[in-house]
Amino acid sequence: MTGPSGTALVVVDLQNDFCATPTARARFPGDPAVLDAAVAGGVRAVETARRRGVEVVFVRFLGDTAHQGPSWRGRDRRLGKRPKCLEGSPGAEFHAVAPAEGERVFTKRAVFDAFLAEGFQAHLAEQGIGHLVFAGLFADVCVDSTARTAFQKGFHVTVLTECTTSLHLPYDTVLRFMRVLYGARTITADDPGAWTTPEPVAGAGGGTRPEEVPCPSPLG
């Protein structure tokens, strides 16, 4: 029995407070050019998806304290973190790319995982989506959280390697982890295979093999 065969590009948290404000850029531990390259890659991925007729879904984060659970507030208090992407603020606005008419936007309220955003999973089911292609920020935070749930719910996972980067962990390690644990394809947006649902594996109980492909940095 095969599942839904449609593909959607999921654009995660390309918002000012994550990639454009001075605070966001200072928080990024590596060369800011890497962050800029990941954002530019995400913009190109959106253009490619639209050109190919692949559905584009935008996910955004709102971090207002009113949305935070006790553990989130406790963590921020202990670590001195300030809330990001406050509702209605410039920091919450999309950066470098925005939804086109008819493209859906789903909001995460102080959570990492897009499947916790109201209507996200239902929309994928309604559209017959079985394959999620990820771009956006960050590979080791919200992209990974969503990819992990996607895999467990039966979705095929593809991560566009030049369209994201990591915040806390080595980027190559994050991609390798996704390949091994989720069977994720980690390839570039210009690879035609990125936009096709993996073929079902013959035989009961079979699963896709993790693809051992290079993990280029966003700078190429």
C-alpha cells in the first residue's frame, strides 16, 4: 500500500529575528555569510518550486510570552533569552521572500515543530502530500523538529542542503543524523530528484536507504 504522492516545499522561519536583525546576526555562531547564503538558497528554492508547480507552504514562529509554556519561560529566564518574533513586530515579518497569493502560512506559537501549528497536518492530508522538502532555519532546531515528526507520521523527507544551516551543532553532523535516522535525502535544490516523491520500496517492511551524498555548506 502506498501513501500520498504529492510534494510540498516547507519554508521554515525565514523571519527577520532569525536572520536579518543585528541581534540575529550576532547570535549566529559562524560567518554571517553562511546565514545569508542559506537565506538566498531558500529564496531560490521557492522560485524553483513555483516554477515546477510544487506547492509552497510557509511556516512562521511567534515567540510572545503569552504563547510560551512554563518550561519555555523557565528556560528563557535561566538563560537570559529574550522572546523573538513578537506578534505584529518587524522581527516576525518574513525576510527576503514572502508567500504569494494562495500560498498557505502556518503559525507556530512558541513551539519548534510545524506539526504543532494549527491546520498544518490537515492541509497536507487534504492536498495529498506525502513528501516534504525543507528550506529555512535552522537545520538543528525547527527544521529538524518538523522533519522528525514528518518521518514518524509517514512523510518522506528531503532537506535542501544549500537552503538551511545550523545554529548550535555542526551542520554536516545534523545532515548525517537526518539521513541515518529519518532516511532523509540531503541534496541541492537544482537536483531534479529533490522535487519527486521517493519510489516505494518493494517488499513488506521495507524502508528507504539513507542516501550517502555529500553535504555541501551553504557557501558551496
